[in-house]
Amino acid sequence: TVDAAALAKELAFPVGEVIDIIGALGRDNEIRVLNPKPKWQVVNEELYNGLREKVTAFLDEFHREQKHIKGVRRSDLRSRLMPNAAQVLFEKLLLDLSDSGEVKVEGELVWKSGHVVTFTPRQVELKEKIIALYQERLFNPPELSELAEETGMQASEIEPITTGLFELGDLVRLHGPDGKAFFFHRDAIAKAEEVLNGFFRDHDEMRFFEFRELIGSSRKFTTPILMYFDDTGLTYRDGDVRRLRDKG
């Protein structure tokens, strides 16, 4: 990509004239204007269209190989296809592809329009076992090694399934203070919120151990749940206690 100021310097033209030329070339579909103001960054139209085709081809291949995954992460897509490209170019590509209906963009995920998550018969069997384990152990969910042991499957087979279930919304991914990820069944979070709201109907503050005992969990799993409620604005920390935000 290049901007109007750089072109003006290279061509020894006034910036205003360069911007007029950029506008004319854009109307003739010879260049693509990425952001008209304030920098007037542009890219060659042929190069831009080539990158669009590259993105859609990559997504087609990704979906053929990973049918059980909803989409690819934006950061992975960029690092695989255009690691040295300007961020504005990458974002413009995704915006145009989304506006044209060719791809879907939701948060960090990007996928080809029309893609439907599907599982092989073996994956369906494994998926049902995994969901049952998470439902059975709402507040003490199994980790990857435990899932492997209890299902008799390899961790390499299980991890893509849990990722797929997370992207489908069956599992929720929370993080502890050290950044470690934990999966919970979505019912666990709904139930935990119900328990928390029930407690605050009769109390103004909650200590960590009180919530841990209410849900019958351990510190390892209680912590990410409470952090999630803080992050979503349901609660906030006040020293050693938590309070419900809408109670002030």
C-alpha cells in the first residue's frame, strides 16, 4: 500500500493533485482506495483482487479439511496469507468480502458463506460423549487429559472437537488469572449466574469461598467463572469481596 503523501513526494506533485489523480484512478477501477481520509492509502486493483481470491480459496480449503470448525481466526488468516501487509489492507479485504456476502466475519472468526459445521460419524459419537461429560460436571469440568482418559480417545482427536463445540456455542471458554483456558458447558455459566443472582437477592457482598461452596467447585474453576462475571459487568471486585454492579 502507499498513501497520497508518499506518492506526492515520489512524483514531486502537490498532494492535492495526487489526491485528485487517486480519485480518478479509483473511479476507473485501476486502484483501490483503502481509506480516503486522512492519508488516502491505496493499493493496485489487480493486486487487491488477487488477494481477495487468495482469501476465499484459503477458506474453501480450510473448510474442506476442517468441516467441524466454524471458521479460522483473523490473526491466523492474516499470518498465513499476508503477514507483511498493512492492517488497513487486511481489514478492507474482510469488510469488502463481508459486504459482498462471500464471507462471514464474527468477532475473531472468519468463514465462507454457506459453510455448515459437520462432524464425521466418529466425531459425532465423540462429541456426544464430551458434551455429556461437561453436562455431568458443570462446575468441575474435565480437562483435555481427563477427556482422553474417560473417552479412550487421543487428545489430538478431542481437541478439534472441543474447539468446534466452543465455536458452536455448546461450550464456553473462560480464562484464569494466568491466561489458562478452561471449557465449561454453557449450562454451567447460566446456572452459575442464577446462583449468583440468588445470593445477591439477600446479600450486598459475596466472598470468594461463599460462591465456591454454593456451586460446589474448586478454586481452579471458581476463579475463571467469577472473572468472567467481572469482565461482563455483572459483578465487580471491592477489596476482598464482590458486589453486584447494578446494586451500586
